Amino acid sequence: MALSKRQRAKVFRGAQYALLAVIALVLALAADWGEIQRAFFNLDIAASMFPNVITVALKNTLVYTALGFAFGLALGLVLALMKLSSVAPYRWIATIYIEFFRGVPALLVFIALSFGVPLAFQLQFDIYSTVMLALGIVGAAYMAETIRAGIQAVPKGQIEAARSLGMSQGRTLATVVIPQAFRIILPPLTNELILLTKDSSLIYIIGLAREQYELTKFGRETLSRSPSLTPILVVGLCYLLITLPLGYLSRYLERRTGGKKISTPESTGLGVSA
Amino acid sequence: MSTEVSTDVAVEITGLKKSFGPLEVLRGIDVSVRRGEVVCVIGPSGSGKSTLLRCVNLLEEPTGGKIVVNGVELTDPDCDIDAARTKIGMVFQGFNLFSHLNVLNNLTVAQRKVLKRKPEEAQRIALRNLERVGLAEKAGAMPAQLSGGQQQRVAIARALSMDPDVMLFDEPTSALDPELVGDVLGVMRQLADEGMTMLVVTHEMQFAREVADKVLFMDGGYVVEEGEAAQVIGAPRHERTKSFLARVLDPTHQGPRD
């Protein structure tokens, strides 16, 4: 019997579904569910982690990330403006900074700030300063490039309109260009925030007091007392608690701006009025 | 040609030249606009008419020549161009409303930040100008919620809110749907009737004929012909003006160019 092309495609697709179903069935029958539960879902261990995993670890992760993001955003904006400056040395400095800190592991920066700087300069940062500086210094390198792209994506006509109304270059930047640039780059900035959330785990290198634990350190500590993957699973889920809404927010913002290059949230009529 | 003239002349352009790299767009332009006069600039695309207009508030830096607006020489390197621009309103082909601000804030932002007007005063002036263009009820709308014609009228009101002495219009109706052109031209005509000094780059020959005191025809970076609207549009003397007008006014009866 001769099958048409469409019928053959249908049979082929059916075969793939059948294969997947068989694999799933074999796995389900062959797996030692008791063993898996002991390894991953030990409810006693999970219960012992509460409420500290939320009130201490999750809270600290949020605080560390927020500090690093705020500092990184401010420094990134300065770097972006330097990169667009007509003063050549500013551009060189910004380029060197961005290339360097984008190229080295964030862990190195944490080590440098927590051990290197105190040894070299007799300067001791508290934990909040360290995490803010380390996350911010690295984050700024990434955000600077994003912000620069956003500034350059603001339509030229907006700048001309502002200048024709008598606004100086600086006034135009502050009143028109930067507010619009940030609307354009909200989605990529949200991604940056997700990356920083995960990078905040690198703070473990410093050696933390119990009340300073963030999620990863908290998970490791629990793990060393209870031989099960449960603690890792629990803190992993806590990260998702932060990053999934952020990811959703990022996609929502992207949809709202419609992916069009020059559009702003306002052009879809959903914007917040200033 | 002494003190009497200098107070009477709003815009004085002499020997204006502008090149973009090797491309010479303006090759020596002399234009003067008297106070209260409406001057329309017509000509084929690429003739330099928009560049001329953009030189008047120095959005384009002239390569040579002199521009004096209200007795201030803008081409003087030490001129405070930001201060001078507050007196020169500009309306763009693409409206260029600030897309992150609502209509009212579009009209007040420069008043507050540049002219340092009090918020209440800026708002009062903004609403008065919105009323002038017939859009007072749109004060709270975002630009993207308005039609092109409405956006352009808001842009005119925004420029008027700075109390300019001169208004520049750069093809203000070229980006509009045909049925919206009339609204904008109506506002411009009303402005002209109120005695505003206007320099208008346009393709609207009927508007130029009815409203302009003077029409300039530009081609190839020169002012080819200049005179009263009825004469330049109704009875052009130069061959290039004639062929341009024939193409614009009666496009269906023209063979391909050359």
C-alpha cells in the first residue's frame, strides 16, 4: 500500500510518541521509588530547613542581589555614558573596564574583594559592602553595554525635539533619553537581575556567620548534616521562587514592548503615565 | 537698511552653505523673513529645503554663512544656542512627541525645566495652547493613543507653549493620512492669521498659495525663484519651477522625467 506523504508523516509522528511512552513506562517500573524519595524528597530534612530557609537564606539572597543590582545599575549607567562620551579617555576607560570585568569570573572578584583588598590595603569591608561591590562591579560591566544599546536605540527625533525646545545636551539626556532608554532595555535588565540572583551565591567564599547565610550556603550547611539531596532541592526551588517570576516579568515586558526596535511601552497604550 | 529693518526682520540668512562630507546640500542661500510673515519653501526632494530649515535653529551646523534670528547671530560660536532655541519653535515631519510622557507633560516639560516656569503656570499655558489646537480634552492621553493629525497638533501646541517668536515647520503634513492633513493646515492657517512668523517647508501648494506671503522655490541647493505666492506658484518664471509645479499639480499628465 502506498502511503501519501502526509500519511507517512502521521505514522512517523505516532511512532515517536509510542517510543517516548515506552521509555517513560520502563523508567517508572525500573526506578526504585523508595530510594529516590530518600535521596531527593526527605520530608523530615525539608521540614527542618523551615522557616530559616525563608526568613534567613531567601531574605539574604534577595538583599544581596538588590544591593549588587542597585550598585551595578548606577555604575553601569556611568560606564554607558562614558562609552558614549565625546571625550576619548572616558571611552577608553569604560571599554577597558567592561572588557576586563566581563571577561573574568565573578568568583575572582569576590576573592579579590574579600581577601585581596583587605590584605593589600588594610581595608575591611563588611559583608554587605563586599557583596554590593563584588556583584555590582561585575554586573555593571554587563549592564553598561545593555544601557548603551538602549540609549542608542532612542529615536533621533526625540533628541532633536528636546534640543529644539532649548534643552541642553545634559538636560535632554536626563529628561528624554535615559527614561526612554530604560523602557527599551527593561527586558534585558530583568535577565541581568536573574543572573545576579544566582551569582549572589558566590558570597560563600567570604565565610559567613549563620545569620548571613544565603540560599546556596544554607543548602550546603544543611547538606553536611543530612546526607540527602533534599536540601539542595529545597534551596533550588527557592531560587526558582525568585527567578521564575522575574523571567515571566521579562517576557511580559518584552511582549509589551512588542519587540519593535523603536517602540516604547507607551506605544502599546499600556504605559504608565509619567 | 538700518535699525528700522533690523527690528522688522525675524530671520536673516546670508550666504548659507551646508555640506555633508563631499555632498554640498546648500550652496549659498539668502533668505529673510520679516516679522509676522509666512514664508513657504517648496522644491523637489533633495533640493535642500529641510536642511535649510534645520539650519535656522542649528539642528544642522552650517558649513558657512550667517544666520541671525531676532537680532541674535546663531552662527557665532559663542552664541547660547539653547537660549536662542527657546524662541524658535520647530514642528517635525515625524511629530517627535516624547513617547514616555502624556500630552500635558509633553507641553510642560520644557517650560518647567528650561524656562523654569512654575508647574501651575506651565500647566495653564499648556492647556491654553492645547485649546488653540482643539485638543484640550486629550491632555491626559499618551502620544501613541492619538492619530497622526492629533499628534502633530499637539507638537504644534508644544512648540507654542514656549512662546516662540518664530515657528519652523518641516513638512508637517507629509507623514499624515490625507484626511488628517486639513486639521493640521487649519491650525497653521489660524497661527498665520494671528500674526506668527512662520517658515514652512511644504508640499501643500494650496496652503502655500493661500497662506504664504512669500514662496521660495529651491532646487539643487539654490533658491531658484522667490516671490509672492501667486506669482511663484501661479506664474513661475523659471523652467525648473515650471516643471516641478507641473509634476506636483498635475502628476497624471507627465511623462517620465528626462
